[in-house]
Amino acid sequence: MRVSQLISDAENYLCKALTVASVLLTLAIAIYAIYFAGFGYDFTDEGFYLNWISDPFNLGVGLTQFGYVYHPIYLLSEGNVQLLRLINIGITFALGALLFDALFKFSDSNSSIRFGDRLILTAGMSLSSLIVFDTWLVIPNYNSLNLQALMLSFLAVLKISQKDTSTEYRYWVLLGAAIWLVYMAKPSSAVLVVISLILYLSISKNLDWRGLLFCASTAFCLFLIGAVIVSGSIPDYLNGLQSSYELSQVLGSAHNLSGFWKLHGVKLHPEVKEILIYSSLLSATVYFFSISRTKYLRIVSLIIIFVIACYGFYVLLGGDNLLPARKFQSILMSFALISTLACVLAMVLNGIKPDGGINWSLFLLALFIPYIYTFGTGSYYFHVGSRALVFWVMASLMLLLPINNKRVINLFYSFVITVQVMSIILLRTGVDAPYRQPQPLFLNEYQLVMENGAKLMLPSAAGSYVTEVKDAAFNNNFKAGSPILDLTGQSPGLVFLLGGRPLGAAWILGGYPRSDDFARKAFEKVSCVELASAWLIYEPSGPRSISSDVINSFGADIKRDYKEVDEFVVPSGTGGRKQSQKQYLLKPARELSSAVRACEQARENRS
């Protein structure tokens, strides 16, 4: 009897230890994110994002219009990159918390979970939403907006499915707003999410035609209001959309039939495959043992989970991460679904059956949303879609919630800690190998002070390079807000750091067979006055360099009409460069009126 009591006490203490560990892991990740938010800078994609959100009206209509959604946040943060990252992380985490909390309330068959435990579990599971930042591209962007909007859509669907007539219509309105946000992030995802939601609502018998009218009216009204804000009128907006589509097609597309199916390939690195198999097997085993009738097995499982939690702290504190940065690495979060399915199957085979039913239509919708998230991308679907596997974590929770067992709290804490630790592992890869940056963030030691007082910690070579370019530009009468043409094909981030205005596109993409044609077409929608007064950044031997001949399209010649301000060496690793490159900053040398006449004449001759 005494031994039995000791074992019961040990189990209770271990469960309390896991509760504390889960809280501390969540707090530790929050501190980790706050600390590293001011570290690193990608000169390509992050520069593109910042150019869009800092002044979207300068760029007009794009196929993605995330810049208009995030522009108020940019203004609120005064362009502080660190604060922008923190806000983006905070929004994503908060939406995840709202979703998991709504899921607990939706599947309320398990009344044994106390309010305090539910808060801890909700916060811990919400960390899985942050794997969208596993390459440390944390500036608000179209991918983060797409995920946030899809989470908002799913939240609205959960509330609608509860069939509370007193609040139902407000959630139809929320659903309409969420669909509009998906459209602003990625129109292709918006098309698929509308089809999927109508299908789900029909199958689940939650389709209310009046509610659907509220939803459609909200989305349509927001579309019209947005169109007028962006372009001034609906026809101009639609023309802008068509022009943006035509511009995107200049670079070519992977969306022919053969390319479409090729993008569905999965090429897992052996290390990723190995970690996925072992983490799924281990998690399934400890989940099953955590509610076993045998006390010793329960204690063993809880000890293993506690060790896993300790490993999470070890990784956060700078210890060796078991996962080097790999393509498709985010697919590791699928371990949650694989191990949960295996655990539930084992429980059913052992006579432990769920009390309530599982909402299979909602479960399938959650499984499908990562595909909606990635639909229309030009990259591998599983590579991009795996960053939205927070929905698979939700699907896993749907399988666990109907289990009514007096020891089920052991199962939930086992589940949440494994999810937290996998989230930590994936986020740590972003810190260790940030996208298109030369070294881990914690090695950055150059403090770049921005005009707004914000600070960025960069690699020493990259920081010195940016400072040299800024000094040269401002010593030669460059003014913040002046137009810049980036002919390097990979330096939109430098344009932003200089305080310049990109022309034609947020990023003149280099490295494609028709990049020069893309640049010429982008310049067509820019006024001659702006083109004539633009500075140039040129990198003639760069791997993504745009030919200087493109400026002939507006009557300019790089040797005749521009004065070299200075030359610089771009360090290897900056913006993904494999080796250092020589770069030039040039300013217009002609009289503005003469340059404008030459541009107008060139356009007249071409037409």
C-alpha cells in the first residue's frame, strides 16, 4: 500500500513538473524571440517585404497586396524592424492561442481539463504556429498574412459550427473578412479556401444561406473598399491586377501541368526522414504509456517527457540542435499527427475508446488547409505547406479531445511538450542558418543604427558594407525617399536601408532568363520624371545582375548619363551571394528636363 502511494505521489509530482516545464518553455521561447528579433537581415526577401509594407502606394497593385494590410503596422512601429518582427510573431501566436482555445471549447466532451491547464496547453500548442518563421523571415509578409488569415477563417468556422444563434452571424462576417485577407495575401489560396469552406459547411450541415450572404457581402465590400483605397476606382484596380499578372508572366511560370505535379514532389534529407521516424515512434509510445493502466509505464512515460522538455531548454540555451537546417525541415511537425494516429489506434485496439465522436469533416478540413496555404506557389508544395502544419497539430488535438480518461491530463501534457520542443528545434534552425545570411544570428556583432533609432545586429562585413554605402550616398546629396533602380537583381534590402523608393516593383528579380524583360516591363508603368531622377545600384558581374541595357528603354545610358558615386565590395553570403562582388552606386548626371525628354522620346519611338 505504501509503495502504491509513493508511486501515485511520484506520478502527481511528475505531472506538476511537466506543467511547470510547459509554462517555462512558452516563456523561454517568448524571451528568445524578443532577444533575436533585432538580429540579422536578409537583403533579398526581407528587403522585398519592407519595400512593400513601407510604401505600398508607390508600387500600386500587385498579385499579392499584403503591403496594404501591414502598412498601418509599419507606420505604428515607425519602421522599426525589430518591433515589426515582434508584432508579426505576436499576431501569429495570438491567433494560434485563440484557435486552440476555441477547439478546446468546441470539443468539450472532456470536462476533466481544468481552466488553468487549458490555458497552459493552449499557449504551448500555439507555438507550433511559429514554425512559419523557421528560416527567420519574420518581417510581415504574404506568407505570414496568408497563415494568419487562414487561422482566422478556421476560427470563424469553429464558432459557426457551434451553432450559437446569438453570435453566429458575427462569425459569418468574420469569415468574410478572413477570406478577403487570404485574397490580399495570395489570390490562388483565396479561390481554394472558398471552395473548401463551402464544401465543409455543406457536408457538416452548417451551411446557412443568410450567413453565407453576410460572409459574401463582407468580403465583397472589403474588396471594393480596398480597390478604391489602392487605385482610386474599381476599373483602375482591375486594370492594375491585369498588368501585375502580365508582369508576373514575363519571368515564366511553373504552373503548367507538368510543372504543377513536379512541385508536389517531396525530397526529404535522410536526417529529416530519420528524425521524423524516431520522433513519431517515441511520441506515440509515450502518449500511449501516459494513460496506461500500469503505473510504472505512466511514470516512465512522464520521465521521458520531462527529459524531452529539458532538451528543449538545452537547445534554447545554445546547446547542439539535433536538426541542421534542411529543405522540407518543417515537415517534422507532422510527427504530431503521425504519433497521435498511432496512439489512438493502439488505444482502440486495447479497448480504450473515445467518449464522444470526432468531427471528421472538420478534421479533414484542418488536414487540407496547409495545401490551401501553399496553392499557387512556384516552390515545392510540401516545402512551403509544411510551415502551416499548425493545422495538423489542431487535427491531432481533435483526435485526443474525445478521450475521457482520469489520466488524460498526462496525455495532454505529453503531447504539448513534444509539440513545444519540436517548435523550438525548428525555430532554432532559423537562428542557426537564417535565410540567405552568412552565419548564425548569435555571431552577429555589428550594430547598425537606423535613421529612426532602431538597431539591427548584422555580421561585421555586412554591417560595414551598408554603412559605407549609406555614407557615400548621403555625402553625395542623396535624400531619403529618392527613387532607386536596383540593377543588382538581389538588393531590394539595400534600397530600404538607404531609405530609397524602388521603382516599378518592390524587387526587380534577377537570375531568371527573362529578368531583363521583366525590368523593362516594370519600368513602363513608372513616370519619366521618376525614372530620370533615379539613382542606380549596379553589380555588373553579380550572379543575378540586370543588364544595364534595360535603362535604354527610357532613353538613358549608364556610361553617358550617370556619375559613379563610389564602388563597394559586397561580402560573400550577403543576400545569398556565394562570393564577394563589386558593386557601384551611381547618380543621375543629366539635367532633369533633358532626361525626361529623352525618356518620353524613347517611349514614343517604341510605341
